[in-house]
Amino acid sequence: MMGDNGNKLARLIPEASLGDQLASDPKLDTTSQKRIGDQLRAMYDELVQQPVPDRFKNLLEQLEKKDRETST
């Protein structure tokens, strides 16, 4: 039933006004951008600090080797 309400609400928005909203250039203030950036860094910092798995290193080495072979 909840899905029906969502569909009804979506149909109530006139296409012309929706196009006007999408055409405008959305902007965030500097404070909001900084807050979002800080939160993303906090969320992904641990992931970025993890070492690259050996499997990926091996794949990158293979790609680099093929690239060197094709360029010479």
C-alpha cells in the first residue's frame, strides 16, 4: 500500500515545475560542503588506511607488464 501512495505523490507534481527545478543549478553552502566532506572522510578513513590486497597488486603488475610489452 505504501508504494501506491508514492506513485500517487509522484503523479501530482506537474512536469513543467519539475523541469524548472531540475534546470536550476543546485549549490551547497561552504559549511555544508565541509561537513559532508568531513563525514565522508571519517567514514572511509579506515578503508583507505587498509593495505592493498596481494591479489590486486598481482593484477596491477600483470597489467603493467602487458602495457610495457605492447608499447615496445
